[in-house]
Amino acid sequence: MSNIINLNTWNEVEEYIDNGFLQISPTYFERAIMNSRYPRDAFSKGQLASKSWLLGELNKIDPVPNVTTVAILGCWIGSLVEPLLNTLPIERIYGLDIDANSIELAEKFNQKHVANNWKFKGVVADVSILDCNHMEFETGGELIKVSPNCIINTSCEHMGTEWFETAGSNQLIVMQTNNSPDFEGHINPVATLEEMETLYPLTKSMYSGQLKTPSYTRFMQIGYK
């Protein structure tokens, strides 16, 4: 079943954020917005609304999936980390990004979780050549081998489908993309939700829907291959 959320004005987008994402951890984002080291685009209305949507739908899944180890692909500065830790009984989150500067910022932004026995750990990695079901990478001077039971990718439009092809059937996949080819770095957008479902086929779908904003439509699927 397809679910559609229509946010016709940016005021409606703001209300949606206020009623969802920011209730989870307002000081988390206030700290970031006041600090000029973090990119402003990471906290745009569209970004916050899409993350609020993800958390809200993930929280509705019944029964709650057994998610203990999470890999966030294209994590940027890790704005999902603390809200996820407040939502699910997660033991560790790995944030993967090809950009070393983004990972440095992600670890600064989530420093308390890095310091807490790597509750969060940033990883510089190219996910297009990573086996998502059997990850192997080096971070913090250690070689890590792990099979996360949840893969989150809110940046599908920025990368090819290789990461999805290597994901395992027992990994919960949470993914978002959009229909805008105009933004820098959008190499793989889709025009419709149906196109996304064809590009990333799931054998067990737990959520499929779209979030319409005044500028673009964002699509999301949650489920298993």
C-alpha cells in the first residue's frame, strides 16, 4: 500500500518537523545550527522533514524489528544518529561516507556517542565497493568485520545500486530517494515511487510511501530483500 504525505507549503513542512523530529531531540539540532562548522544544508527543512518521516514510520513497525547494529550509508554529518539511538535498542551505529571531512564532522557532532565505546563510529568508505552483508573496513586503527542487521540509506539519489545488490535478505533496509535531478550530486533520482520499487525490489515490504514538499517529492521504502 502506498502512503502519501502532502506538504504543500514550507510552513506545513515546518509544522511537520515540529510535530515529529524536533520533539525527539531539539537541543541536538539547536547545537548544530548554532555551530558554523556544520553545513547548513544538512539542517534544511527538506532534510529535517525527510528524517522525521523516516523515524516516524520506523517507529510504527509492529513488531519492532530486532535492530542492534546499524550502518548508515552516505551518513554525511550523522544527523540521524542520536534520534535513532533514542528510538530503537541499538548497540552500535556505523556511519559510512566517502568524504573524510563529512566523517570528521559526524564524529564531532556525535562525540559523546563516539566516546561511549563507539556507540557511534564514523567510517570513510566507498559503499559502491563494499559488501553490505559482510562489511569489512578499517576505522580508528582497527579492522572491523560486521554484518549490520539494519542498513539505512537516505541518499540513494547520490549513488548507484551496488550497495543494494550486496545487501542480505536478513538485513532491514530503510532507504530514501527523490525525483529531483537538479541538485548537485544527484546521479540516480527516480520519477515515481513505482520506479523506486522496481529499482530496489523488496520481497517483504513494511512501508512504501512518498513525502511531497513544495520543491520535490521524496520516496521511502522499508523492508527486506
